[in-house]
Amino acid sequence: MPAKPRWPRVVLKVSGEALASTASDETMDAGVVDRMAGEIADSRNRLGVEIAVVVGGGNIWRGLTGANANLDRATSDYMGMLATVINALALQAALEGHGQPTRTLSAIQMAEVAEPYIRRRAMRHLEKGRVVIFAAGNGNPFFTTDTTAALRAAEIEAQGILKGTHSGVDGVYSADPKLDPTATRYEEIGFMDVFNRNLQVMDMTAITLCRDNKLPILVFDVMTEGNIPRALGGEPIGTLIQ
Ligand code: UDP
């Protein structure tokens, strides 16, 4: 029997930091990008799951970096959105290297390098088996790519969001597992728990959008090899928030 996906259509959120090199100060580790691309392409083909990726830009620029250095916040945020386009192009090239047709749709128009974000076009690409990468966040300053993942997932009628972590923590814990050895990982929690316990999973705008649109989030460690197909295939890893 062919393997079945956890959700037929998903948004995978990959932070910019996850693409950065841990061994050097390079902003991007080609090996990591290639490994993720291979796992996404493999899952797309083996499970038939429709995958849209939202990439962050934190490995290159974050809005707050500039805002702290006397740059106005809006300008700094636009710089952050452009950073996500750089990551998106790298991921697209890597996916194509694995033979996976891919389209980058940018929320800031950049006709020479990416298609403009058009909701119906994104959905059509997914139906045709292409991987879609959403670049430039949602095109507005004062937002994050986590919020973008929630927004795009609701728009394209995805059934869930996969939120990859890169800090070595493989889900949501009762306390910080790096500080408290008794901390335990939740297999499943509700949105209200995230609010009430102020759990730092995604920013509150993103969590609120997911709750209001009944979009479950699987928080999992994207840095462990093989975890993207495991998460997409419904294996019991990470923490499911719903
Ligand atoms: N950003 C923005 N609007 C968006 C998405 C992102 O202004 O809709 C900016 C914001 O400055 C953010 C930066 O782009 O700090 C990079 O995105 P993010 O921090 O979400 O990336 P990640 O932490 O996932 O690498």
C-alpha cells in the first residue's frame, strides 16, 4: 500500500537560521539546503503530498537588527523580506537539482527572479505537483514569516503547518529542556495552552491566525536528517498543536 501523507496539502516553514552554517559564519550551508531539498522532493513524490514552503530570512537579516541600529523598522523589515528571497532562490535551485519542479512566488514583485504571489496560481502549481516557495513574507513590514506561513496556509486551504525548529529542541516542552532536565515534550497540546503558558512556538499573531482558522501546527526538529519525510508522512514526532 502506498504511504499516506499526514495532510494532503501543507505549508512547511523553514527558518533562515536553519539554512546557516553551524561550522562557519557563512549565511548559508549548501549541504543543509541540499539535504532539505532532497527530503522535500522525496516526500512530494513518495507521498504525493502538496508542499508549499515559507522560508525565513533570519540568517541574513532580521527587522529588529536594523531597528536596534537606528534604521527605521519598516525599512529594516523590507530588508528582511528581501533576505527571504535569497534563501528562496537557493532552495528552488536545490529542489530543481533533485528533479523537483518548483516555483517561487514573491509577495514583493520581482519579475526577473520570481513570479508574483497570486493565490490561485499557487494552488494550481500545487495541483500540478510543483513545490511552491513563498518568498518575501507577506509583503508587509511588522510581520514575520511565521505569520506568513499561517496566512498562506489558510489562503491555499492547506490542512496543516509544519514548523521546523533548528535550536536542537524537537517540539514543545513543559519547560526549557536546555535548562531543566525534568522538562518533558508534549505530544499534543491545544492552542489555549500555548497562550496560557506563553509557550514560545511562533509569534502570537501567527498562533492566533492558526487557531482562528483551525490550522494544526506540527512543531518538529527540521535539522535531524529524515525528519521532513517523517513529519509529512505522519510519524509521531514533535508536538502537534491543535
Ligand atoms: N518580514 C516582514 N514581513 C513579513 C515577513 C518577514 O517584514 O511578512 C521581515 C522581518 O523583518 C523579519 C525578516 O523579514 O525579521 C526575516 O523573517 P523572519 O525573521 O520571520 O525569518 P526567520 O526567523 O524565520 O529566519
